[in-house]
Amino acid sequence: MRTYKTQMEAAKKGIITPEMKIVAEKEYTTPEKVMESVAEGEVAIPCNINHTCISPEGIGAGMKTKINVNLGISGDCKNYDVEMQKVDMAIRFGAEAIMDLSNYGKTNTFRRELIAKSPAMIGTVPMYDAIGYLEKDLLEITAEDFLKVVRAHAEEGVDFMTIHAGINRRAVEAFMRDKRKMNIVSRGGSLLFAWMMMTGNENPFYEYYDKVLDILEEFDVTISLGDALRPGCIDDATDAGQISELIELGALTERAWERNVQVMVEGPGHMAMNEIEANMRLQKRLCHNAPFYVLGPLVTDIFPGYDHITSAIGGAIAAASGADFLCYVTPAEHLRLPDLNDVKEGIIASKIAAHAADIAKGVPHARDKDNEMAEARHKVDWEEMFKVAVDPEKARAYFESTPPADRHTCSMCGKMCAVRTTNMILEGKTVEFCTEK
């Protein structure tokens, strides 16, 4: 019988939960340290009480950088079987989180199946689902209606929800004063902005924030404070709208913690490389070291079809500078719903960024696999290299596509392989290229 409602409440009471023990083992630390970090709000363990097959993960300071995979049904692409294949791929490649961003029809059937099978934490954006779930047009939806969708997602077992509570009237005023090239690019943010402008009302998630927290506390759902005013191009980065909303998110973070609701804060977006580190530090300062969840950031705007690369560059810098959680970006970003291959490319790019950042941050044991790969390459042991590789099938396919005559080399250098040459000399052998068969 739980004597606490949320992981944060347990941590503040000095209780080490089973989830904290699992996180501690994964992160090579002690349950006591995890508990202290959760109590301070610097680490979140998104873990809905109704998501029974979850493998808990810690997100935040001192933890490995985690990645999220977005998927879901849209009006133009509503093949549930394909989306579930994407789920399988995300789990296979070790994504710690999956966000169901479905925005078409009755999405709860897919979401329930997802929650029932996924060991990864599940996130949603209730705002996306409101129109389909309620079968009402935007102008007809009431504040109470929005709360109904939040409760429905919580009851189903969603572990974290993006709630765009920071785009209140003050943030909108700053956005309207400081003209942008791209205006609002957040889907949820744009819907709330439109609802506010059409009704003349305050953002319901801000006005009724305490009621939102009531629901999240009941099911131990982590709130991911959405950045509705994130920059959608590099020219809009670090402007008044973005920073004004970030200030609001800092205040909302403390209000959630007072209710023992775990918090993550979402960040940009699109941003030039030289602005990333300062933004990460600013977020941590204004949001009291809450875990930071970033989309990218994409460091240039002119490479559609390659935005998994522009995102990986920004994500690596962001995570090395303090971001804790990376949302993957696929080659299909800005172009269409990603297919299976796009999803794989996006996952791998994001994993590269996260892992590179963990090495830079000195996360415990982050280098272990890299050292194993170095040992395998030193021995020119191809089977061991494939075993260590994150994507062994692709590595093997490349190697076998142009097989070398000598398995102790690859087809690029052949017998002039630097590793082979050096090994032979150190073993006391003579290197004679012209006479070797």
C-alpha cells in the first residue's frame, strides 16, 4: 500500500520507492542520491500509477541524457499497424520515451495499446486530442472540456503530459510586441492562442492550473511545461516571447512542486549554435534546475530532408550544456509524417547526440561501449565490432557490401590498413605489401 501519491512526495518524506531503486541501478548511483534529486525537483521519474509495464527512467541532473520518439495518427496517415511498428523500433533502439501525438479520431484505442505494451514512458499533448476526443470545434470547447481530456489521458496511464500553461496573457503581449518571422510554430500553442483570441479568455491551463495539478497528482503524472512560444526559425530565437514564457514556466514549476507534482520544462526549437549554451543556462536558472526537454534545437533552417542532422548537432550542444532530455527529429521534419525509415534515422541521430553529450558531461560509464569498440577495432575483430555497434545490422551490411580479400582489413585500406600495419610491427613481423599474397 503506497503511503504517497507521487514520486516527489515520497522523496520529500524520505521514502525510497521501487522506481528510485531501478533508476539508481541504471544510473550507477545510490537510491539515496536519486531520492534527494527527486525531492529537489532536479530529477523526474515519470511513472503513472496505471502504467504497469514501465521500466522507470530518471530525467535530470546527473542522469544519462534520455531521448523521446514522437509518433501517432493524423488525418492523412492513419495506419495503426505502421505506428505500432514504429513503437517496436523505438523500443528496440532504446528510446526511453514515446510521445503519442495522435490528432485524428478516437485516439484512445491506440494509446491504450501503446501503454499496455511499452516499457518506455509514454507522453501526450492533451491539447492535440481535444477536438477529436470531444467532437467539438475549437471555439465550442470550454475550460472544463480541456480538463476532461487531461483526466482521460491520466486515467489511461500516460506518464507525462505536455501542458502549454505558460502562454498566458502576459506572454502573449510580449509575443505580439516583438514581431517574429515565424510567429507560433507549436501546434498546441497555436491552438491555445487561437482559443484565447477568439474567446477573449485567459489560457485555461493557466487559469485552472491548480485543477490540472489535482489530476496529475492523483495519478503521479509528470507535467512537461510546453514552450508554446518556442522559436520556429533561428531568427526568432531568444526573443521576448520565448523568454517571457520561460519566466512564466519558472513560476509554474514551483507551483507544481508545492503540490508534489514532478516537472519537466520544454525548450527550443530552432537556434543558432552560439546561443544554445546560454539558453540552457538561462532555463536552468529561471526554472530552478528542473529537468530540461528540448526539441533539437535545429541549428540551421535550410536543410529540409536532413533535419535529423541539424537537430543532432544542436541536441549534442544542448545536452552537453545542461539539457536532460532530447526529442528526436526525423528527416521528414517540416515535410510529412515520418515513415519507418525516417523514425529509425531520427532515433539514431538523437542517440548519437545524447551519447556524445554524456561523454562530454562525464556521466558514469558513458565511455564503456566506446572503449569496447576501440578494443575490437584494435584487434580487427569484426564480429565484436558488430556486437558493440548500436545498429549492428547496418554496420554489417556496409562491411559485407564490398567484402575485403583479407578479413583482417576492410575494403577501404586493404592491406595498407593502419591498424593492421602497426599491429604487425609491434608483433615483430615484417610488412611487405608487394610480396604478400
